Amino acid sequence: MRIALAQIQSGTDPSANLGVVGDFSRRAVDAGADMVLFPEATMCRFGVSLTRVAEPLDGPWASGVRALAADLDVVVVAGMFCPADDGRVTNTLLATGRGVDEHYHKIHLYDAFGFTESRTVAPGFDPVIIAVDGVAVGLTTCYDVRFPEQYVELAQRGAQVITVHASWGSGSGKLDQWTLLARARAADATSIVAAVGQAHPGDEIAALGPTGVGGSMVCSPTGDVLVSAGAEPDLLVLDVDLESVEKARDTVAVLRNRTEFAQSSRAQSLR
């Protein structure tokens, strides 16, 4: 499967950002991609009122992404914001194209490093896997990457590829943490991890919130970085080796060992 990671720099105008999605998606399709991944907050960057821009999943922005994916015959996964029932919004990934029509609401909210995402964002609760041309792809967002159990759960449910869509906060050591965490989650789940982030927007905008550091990458099932971007907008295109997933799971076997250990522990507790 050939995937593309679109490391873009979102602005505050959803219509303009939809145009960027179109431009990068066309470039990805021209390069032969089956799936193109966009960052968290593709619809609108952080640092402004999210309730002002939030739209339902059948609203004009999501409908525009669906039409684009259908026209180009490619799977597009992009971050947006939807109204929640309690007055907050959801931090949502829309996945569409080639028979896919799914969404994932971010489970782990960024209540860390001086930010409290849960004040304005309602959490999701359900892990999500989509099928892209028969390949199981798990979806995650930004702060999720600090929670290995979510990645193990997705792998145990059959995901061979797991995506991370981020608008990572800048600061001392943060880019190193992003790289370390993506590599670790790939090794935890013995899965290919495709981690796409917002490009760095410059220090002035970066001071407004978690608006991106760049550093998008694809990691092998053993945690090696296969391809990576710098801080600027970029498009990474890579053929992912799905056989490497099965080979890693046979060799390292952490998923199988975890299940065997859990079964053994339950058996011991029943004695």
C-alpha cells in the first residue's frame, strides 16, 4: 500500500484549508498514493475559537472532503472539529473515499503542559479501524500517542497500520518526544505507524497553542524511522511493506506473548 503524509500548515479559514487538502491530495494521487493523511486540526488551526468553526459530519467542510476523495479515488483522513452535545466540540478525524466513510473522536485529551483541552473538547470513547483496500488501518490523534494500550488494542483488533494525526506543541525537547513516542508505539504494537503533524508555523503562532512542530514520519513495526520530514510543509510518499508487520509479529511476538500471559494469569487466579 502506498501512503502519503501531507504535512501542511493550517490557517484559520476552513475554506482555504479545504483548498490545501485538495492541492496536497492531488499531488499524492499523482504520486500513486492509495491513502493520504492530513494532521489534526486540518480544518482550522488551534489558537482560535473552535466552537466558531465546528461543523457536523454532514456539513459543508466534511462534504467537501468527501467529494474530493471520491473525485480523486483516494482515501483521505483529515482532522476537523464537530459540535458536541454539551456545548464543547469533538476533535475528530474524518476518513473517506474508496468505500470508507468513518470518523474517530479523539479519546485522550491534551490536559498537559499547561493546556486543558477538555475545557473545550469532549472526548471520544471508541477505538476505530478502517479498511483501505483490504488493509486494516487504526486511527489515533496526537496525545493518544502517549497511551500505548490504545495502540496495542488496535493491533489486537487487526490493525496492521496505525495512523497518528497531530498538531504537536512546540518547546524544549518536544520534537524529540514526538519522534520517540511514534517509534515506541510502532514497537509496542508491532505495526507500521504513520505519524503526520502540522508544519511549524513560526514562533508567533506557535505561542498561541499546540500548532505543530513538523517531523512527520513513518515507522517500521520494529520502531525504525523509514522516512521523515523537517519543520516546513512537505509531502511524504512511501510504499509500506505489510509483510514486515507479520514478520515482526512472528519474531518479536509481544502481542501473542501478552495474550498468553493474560490467559496464564487468569488461569492462576482461578486455582
